[in-house]
Amino acid sequence: MTHNRQKGLTYRDAGVDINAGNALIERIKPHAKRTARKESLSALGGFGAFFKIPERYSKPILVSSTDGVGTKLKLAIQYNRHSQIGEDLVAMCVNDLIVSNAEPLFFLDYYATGQLDVDVAEVVIASIADGCKLAGCALAGGETAEMPGMYQKDDYDLAGFCVGVAEESNILDGSRVGAGDIIIGLPSSGPHSNGYALIRRVITNAGINPDTEELASGELLIDAVMRPTRIYVKAALSAMASGHVSGAVHITGGGFQENLPRSFDGNLTASIDLDSWGRPAIFEWLKAEGDVETEEMLRTFNCGIGFILFCPPEHVTSVTRILTKTGEHPLVIGELIQRASEPVVFTGAFT
């Protein structure tokens, strides 16, 4: 007796399209190629990424970081804002690296999704390449994971991994920071990639459409919250090359209160003058619409200052001049003093 047998199940029947994954690799090769450095020794498609340490380092120390974009991705997916989200991913990693005076060398990305949409994935990874170009590091490789059942069909998640190098004698580890050092702030572009669970809650509770809601500045709310995280590599490393920067801080998750003390010892307090800079309209909107207390704003968001440098007072003029030449708008926002009651104290008003 002959039995008619159905065709066996395939991986594609289970929700994973290998051909789509291969198509994506071919599409993103040109994006990776435009980020290559002379030290890059491998192309996409292999099992590992090879990279040569630049010869100008006499005692090179490798520095690594990893991060994601958080629930900012929910807004990117909901409002079809994929073209800059990769810059956020790169920024969150490289801005951590440069705190220690490390030069970002190469970057790896991880893209996970419920069902691979090659067009969306290419846009996202192209924006990762954009971020790498801004940071001066190579997009050396990555991983695309299609995981039906783990993610909803259109959902995706991102993780980034960056490796940098620092000259051992030039590493900034907090030991050079002292009382009297001036705190120089570099402006942010908005919330960057932190506090988005709260941002989304405020939007939901307000019952408004961010695609049509205008801030006091005239900017659409969705544009303000999706503006990518600034990449401070060129400015920070140029200032640090002067030898006059004693320490640095990336104002990321945890805001001022959590991040500043990571870069100096327990005998110091950072005194921050809230009157020394103007805050982007998005922060005023969040504070008012969400009825968020000032302390909570400063612990959750960067509130307009995305990166900080410490500098002895006699070198402030030269350091700010270097920063200005890189296109930055440095602001003196406070100073380090002998330890007061808290590691971070605020003067002025959040207005």
C-alpha cells in the first residue's frame, strides 16, 4: 500500500527565514564597509571579527562596553522611527568608553526580532553604521536573531558591544579629580536613551498623540523624544589629549545623582548650578505634564547635559577652547568641593 506523505516541516514553517537573513547580510555589507578603519582585518560573514591595535599606543589597555537602547525602541516601532535608533545604540556604548579616555575601535551589534523584516533591519543597521562613522569606530560584525514566540512579529531589540583602547598612562579613573576642579557640561540633544519608561507613561497618561503634539519650542513631541543620543567622542578625546582633563562622566541612566559619583572619590561633592544652562523644551514638558519632582527629573534624565568633564580652574579656558573648535558649546555648570552631606548637591532652580 502506498501512503501519501506530506512534505516535512522546514525552519521557515517554524517562523525563521534563513534566506531573509542571508539577504540582510548582503544588504548591510556596504554599510559596514564605509565604517572600516585601516586596522580592520575582516569583513562581515565570518565567525569572528579581527582588528589590529593601532601602533601608536606603547602600552595599550583594552576597554569594553555594552548597552542597549531600552524602551525608546517601543516608540521607534510604534511610530516607524527606525532611521536614527542605531545612533543611540552606538552612542550609549562609546560615550561610556570615552569617560576613561579610551578611543573606540570597533563595534558589534545584536539585532533580535520576532520575524525578520529585511527592509526595517537594513534601515536600523545603516543607522548603526552612521553612529560608528560619527564615533570613528568600525562596524566589525554582529548577529541577527529571528526568534518567533520570543518577540511579537514586528518587535525587535538591540544590543551593542564596543571595544576601545587607551594608553595606560593616560587612563582617567577618578584618581586625578580634586577639590576645586571645574565641572564643564556638554549639551544633550534631549533625553538620549534614558528614562523612556517614564516618558511613555507620561505620554499615555496625557492621552495625546506625539505625532501632533507641539512643545513650547514648536517642535513635535515625537521628534523631540526620538532625537538620537549625541556622540561625544571627537570633542571629549580632543579635550583629554590636552592633558588638562582630570575626569569625565557620561550622564546616562541614573542622571546626575548616580553617575557623577562614579568618577571621583568619596571625599568630594559635585556642586551643580541648575541656573547655568537652559533645558530643552522636552524636559519642561515632561516635568509639567507628568508632575515629576525636580529630584526625580535629575535622577532620571540628563536634563540637557549629556557629558561632563572635570578640569582644574587654570585650564578651563584652554579646554573650553578645544571643545568649541570641535563644534561643542561647553558650559561651566559647577565645581567639585570637599565632601558635603551628599556626593551631588544642586543650587539654583529647575525652571
